[in-house]
Amino acid sequence: MKMILRWFGEGDDSVALWQIRQIPGVSGIAGALQDIPVGEVWPQERIDALKSQVNQAGLEMEVIESVNIHDDIKLGVASRDQYIENYRQTIRNLGKAGVKVICYNFMPVFDWTRSDLAKPLADGSTVLSYEERLIPKDPLKMMEEIERNANGFSMPGWEPERLKELKLLFEKYAGVDAEKLTANLKYFLEAVIPVCEEADVKMAIHPDDPAWPIFGLPRIVNSRENLMTLVKLVDSPYNGLTLCTGSLGSNPENNVPEIIREFSAMGRIHFAHVRNIKIEGYRNFHEVSHLSSDGSLDMFAIMKALYDTGFQGYIRPDHGRMIWGEKARPGYGLYDRALGVTYLNGLWEALTKMSPR
Ligand code: DNO
Ligand code: MN
């Protein structure tokens, strides 16, 4: 297991590499080139420059989060072939820089969605939360809601400059159901996995967050069943998962430790996002500290499922609370994620000493 932290890059992240370096037991970061428009090739020089910046800080960059997928690929329109070709080149370039895992997602239009980016908890911290009744049916209305409480940050996919494009995108998705979306994912994977095998870079899809369809858009990565469909779309170890406990766990029907055991034993979990959430009711949850007793997920059982199945991949804490007055991208402050790392490393040490392999 290698413990890492997500880092959005200089200027895009309030956290600095030297700060990450000082968290005990962190070997590297999950890096990104946020400014490259989705669908374009990531140039070798840019990747190499990022890698050397990270290495100079004493950290590794073996994971990328994320190389996003152009909506034309998810929609399955003719222009997808060029975007897929570009993706193949990006994989080769990342492989040359020693990247081992690419995290991506296949959620139409948006990445994760919340109704509040700064919900106050009793301890005075703020967290991301999702209450279905607060999510406007009209996604364009959603933008106004978000802007009111985002402290200048927006959720991925909800950037103000993207708004114009949103209406059009929704129209395009009208004919795309779960079955078509799955076929489009298969088409994509069939084209990229052979390149991954050559370049020794593993694809790791991130589950839908929350774990159900929103705004009438199809979503296909949110249950044990559809994860199984997915890994079989192209049956290669290079076609794997980012197991995000908070995303899958938002639906209480998903038994997260059991899902981990099954897919980790198959060697298909390459990256784990380990965080806790508190479920308050039907499609109503908020984020909490990583500690088991603060939320609805059993973090010991989650780490044990990884440990027992010989997990060799990367782990990072996921969203944290905003604590100690920190100002940062919602979910991605330094302090609570550092506490998360320390807690997860503590669980792991206990597991290794209780049942040495
Ligand atoms: C939320 C985050 C996600 C993730 C992307 C991967 O749980 O982990 O934003 O980074 O979905 O593409
Ligand atoms: Mn995640």
C-alpha cells in the first residue's frame, strides 16, 4: 500500500508540496494538469515538468487524478475517435513519466455533486453535503445555489464559463440511456486498454458520486453489479477501479467492505479513496471526519478488506472537513486530510502487526 494525497497543482491548490511532504507516511501525490482542456493531449514536457517539481519536493507522482473524458466519448458521437486518439497519446506520455495509475470517471456532464459545500457541523467545522430535496430539478438553477455558498470555488463541471454549454449538453444526452453509456464506455476501453498494457499504466474508474443518477442523466458506476459489468467490458488487469468508499457508501445498499473484498481479490482495485460519510436518511448524507465513530462507514472493516486481500495499490484520504480556520477548495484542505492519513496509517499498522503476512 502506498499512501498519497491529491494535489491540484501550483496555483490551483491552497496546499503546498512541502506541507504534504511533512505528513507522516505519505509517499506521493495524485497529480493533475488542471488547465489542459478536456480532450487534448497532455504534452510530454508539461508532464515531465510536473513530475520533476513533485520529485524535487521529495514526493512521487505515480497516480494522476484525473485525465477527464470528453463528453463526446460518453455520448458516443463521431468526434469521439479523435478524443480517444488523444487520450491514447496522453497515456503513452504519462507512462514515459513513470505514472502507474490514471483515475477517471464516466459521469455524464458533471463530476461529484452536492447541495451544500459548507454545511456547518456541531464541532464548528464545515463539510460537503447532499440532500436530494435541495437539488433543483433544473441543473441551471443549481448553479445559482452553488454560487451562494461556494467561497469562490465551484464543483467540478459547474464552472461559470461552462454554463452556456450545459443546456446543449443536456439536449445531447436525451438519447443516451444506461445501456448506451455502457456501450460507449466499452468502446473507449477497447481502444485505450491495449495502450495501457504497452505503457504499463492502469486505468482506474471512479464511481458515481452520489451513487445514483441525477438530473435525469444516466449513471453506470455505482453498485457491485455494475462494477462487475465494467471490469468485464475489457477483461484485463489494466481495466480497474478507484474504489471510493464515500461515493459507493452514499447508497446504504452497497456493502463497501464486501465490494472491496471481491474486487481487490480479483486484483482490480488500483487506487482507493478512503473517507467516511454520515447517512441521515434517503438520499441525504454529509461528510464527516475519517473516524468510524463519526460516520456511517466502518473504516476498520474497509482497511481490513484491503489488507486481507493483499492490496498493493495506492490509498488516499478523500474529502475532509474544513477545520482550524483553513481556507481551501471545499473538501481539499490540508488539515483534515492529514488527520485522515494518520488515522488510516494507524489502522494499517495495527492490521499488519495483528496478522503479519
Ligand atoms: C470525489 C473525488 C472525485 C474524483 C473524480 C475522478 O469523490 O474523488 O472528484 O476525483 O471523480 O475522476
Ligand atoms: Mn473519491
